[in-house]
Amino acid sequence: MFKALDQGGEETARVAALSHDQVLKDAERSAAAKPSRLARWKRGIERWCHDVEIAPDLACDIGSRRWFRGLATMLGLGAAAFAMGPDFSAVEAATPLANRSRDEFRSQTISPLAFGADSGRHMGASPLVRPLANVPDRPSVQLVSTLGQGDSFGRMLERVGVGGADLAQITELVSQAVPVDDLASGTRFDITMGRRSTPGAPRALDSMDFRARFDLDLSVERRPGGLALVRHPIRVDETPLRIRGTVGSSLYRSARNAGAPVGAIQSYLRAIDKYLSLESDIAAQDQFDIVVAYKRSAKGEREVGDLLYAGLDHGGKPRVQLLRWGKQGEMIASSALTQAQGAPGGMPVAGHMTSPYGKRRHPILGFVRMHAGIDYGARYGSPIYAVADGVVNFAGRHGGHGNYVRLSHGGGLDTGYGHMSRIAVSRGTRVRAGQVIGYVGSTGLSTGPHLHFEAYRGGQTINPAGLRFIARPQIDGKEKDAFRARLNAMLGVQPGEALGMIAAPAEAPADAQREIDRLAPGVTE
């Protein structure tokens, strides 16, 4: 074992000697080859930087001489970078032009085409261009003009170039069919202007077509005897639109899903609310029934009118049936044909109850006292409605109630509405159920916008919840039959019947030319 170690040591010593000889020989060869001056200069700089260490780690030896030397290096390099960096002044890409010069350049480019060629300019003619003595006029010009909001029929014709003589005659002709002031804004006129009588004179109108009413098209045409008015009646079907469905979780959403217009649904809810509570008196299984005025033209247009009938069925039996009746277009219940009966008052405001009738701790005064009404929270400025027909016996400032309105409904029954931001009625005014009498506010002793609604019987406050008013018959004996007939007509309309296509009119049979054809139409020769 020791011999092996000795042999290993001798071998190692021999390898080391060879390596030492190799190093000496390399050093001698390097010394023999003298480096250039540039190489010696670079090597000296590298050796100095290594010895001095001009960029040490600034996280070590903070405050030492070596650390300050590194800090100076960093600041010097940063200052050199900022000194040699570019500035932030604006680079001028082109010489700025004045607006007039810019428009001049733009008029000579392709831009006028993008602007409808409204800013192009005529370029100077070359010597090859010869001026014409006269230019032939176009035989006709077809235009489309629209009657704008606040515009007039006469000004619209003047804009398209109709002369004064034609303008007066056209206005007189159209007035024979419809008042020109009743033409709706947005009406489109297809106009064809003819030749000029003399150079520089306005063009003569050849024809003009437009929609005067939902059921009438009008044309003004130039004939040998002058301008003439031609009527084009449009076949219109006025079958009412009836929509029925189940109330479900939301009466409004169910009616919208059934296809009822938004305006018709709002009118339906306002009418029903005077007889039933929308929150507690309507079940999910009830059936709503809506009939609205509806027009269909042979050209495909549709026009939705007012609510004609509002009904609600419970268990297959009608619970409420309201029909639009009278000159004022009020929704009258079918119960008006029988005897007087009690009907609940409508909601005074679109909101939710925040404080019921009874004793409570006053939010401002801080002690328990009687709250002689019901508070409804609503947005500031929301309209306040009369819950029933009545007469205004007070309208003005009323102590802690702020702006206050009190209505007398007869029979010693009054209702009061407090904390209004603005009053919409005056004392002595007769109001109808659902009429706006003021707007929600926070006047008087109030912590926020809401309506304080109260009721009085014989001068004493009562709980307004469940308040019922006497609904007296509103149809006299002469109108009862007409009312029943109108109601039966509404109930006879099939749901969705008005949504079908208008049937083409039956063509009149051709006149028979022979006596045998008139006697026996089925016989042929």
C-alpha cells in the first residue's frame, strides 16, 4: 500500500515539473513577442479599474471611501446620459397653415369627394378649353324633401325651387284635402321639377307625391290645363288589438312578453289601480285583458292608439271591466250600469310605504306621538295623484305639513297630501281621480322626500289604508244600451286578430256583355 502511494507521488511530481516547464516556456515566448502600445494601454486601464474598483456595490460598506467612489461614478454616468439625451421640444413636421390656406389646399385634393363635393373649386381652364355660348338645361330634376320640425309647407317648397305662382296654387290644392299646418314633421315629398319657362326663371313643378294622412296619399300633377290634385285613398283596417295573458310574477313583464305596447300597459295599470290594489288584490293566476285602438294600412304601416278596454279576470269570471267612454275619454267601469258601490282609492304616488298609521317616535322631534297618516317614500319631484274625485278646499303652506293640499270627497270624507315640493292645483278646483295635484318634496317637518297621506272622516283622522269611496253610476238610461253594445264589441274581439294581414277586397264581377250571360253566368258558348 505504501509503495503504491510512493509511486503515485513520484508520478505527480513528474507531471508538476512538466507543467512548470510548459508555463516557463509559454512565458518566455510571450516575453519574446512584445505587445503593441495599444494593447499595453488597454491592459493598463483594465488593471487600474480592477485595483481601484470605480463601480462597487452600493449596498455594501455604506459611508466608506469605497462607497462614495461608487456613488460618484453613478452620478457622473447619470449626468452624462442626461447631457447627451435628446430634448423634448416639439418636432415641426410641416409649416402651419391658416384656415383659409388650408381650405384652399383641401379644395384641390380628393377630400371634397368625401365631403360630398361641397368644397371643390373650379380650376383654371387651359388654352384647349373654349367657353360655350350657352349650356343646355336638364329637362327635369327629381328631388326628395322632408318637412322638418318647426318647418312649414311653403318654406319647404321654396327651398326646392318652386316659384311663387306654383307655390300658391299647390298650397290651395293641398288645403282642399288636408290643412297644410296639420302635415306631420318628417313627411317625405317626392318632387319632380320640369323645364324653365325662360332662362333664369324657376323651374315648373311637374309632380309631387307625399303621404298626407295614415289613410291618404296625395299627388299634385301638371296636366294640360294646369296643376291638379289627385287623391289616393289607402285601405285601412281599424280592428282593435286585444291582448290577454296570465299575470304571473309581474303584471308589467307578462303584458310586455305578450306583446302589449308600453304606453298601453301604463294606461292599463293606472286604470286598474283606481279599483284594485296592484300589490295585494291581484293574484298570479289572474288573467289580464287589454284592448287598444289599432290601425293597419294596406302599405304595411301600423299605428297604436289609446286604451279602449281594461279587464281583469279571477277564476274565469270578470273582476274589473273598464271601458273608455264619453267625450273626455274616461275609463268607466261596467258597474256604473248598476247600483252605486264602494271602490278602493288609488295610490296617491308611485312609491312604497315607509311609515304606517299609528303611534311612533317622531324622527325630528324625538318623542312618541300619533302619526295620523301613511308615509310613502318616492323620488323627489314624483307626481302626486288624487285618489278619488273631489274639490280642493285647501292648497298652500300648512305648518309641519309644508306645502299641503286637502281634498273634499263628499259625505264628510277628506284626504290630505303633505310635504309637497310644488302644488299643481288651487283652492276651489274640482279634480278627477288620478289627476296630478302636486309633486313629492321635503317641505315642513321632513327628513327626506316623501308623501304624507292622511284621511279625515267628520273632521277626525282615520287610517287611510283600505279606504273606500262610493262609486256612483255614471251612465244614464239613454246611454246604457250603447255602453253595453260597445262593451260586448270589445269582448268579441279575438286576441291577436288585428295582427294578421289585411284581406284583399273582393273584386267586382265583370259586367256581362250578353243577355244569356246575365241570365246564366255559368253557361258558356
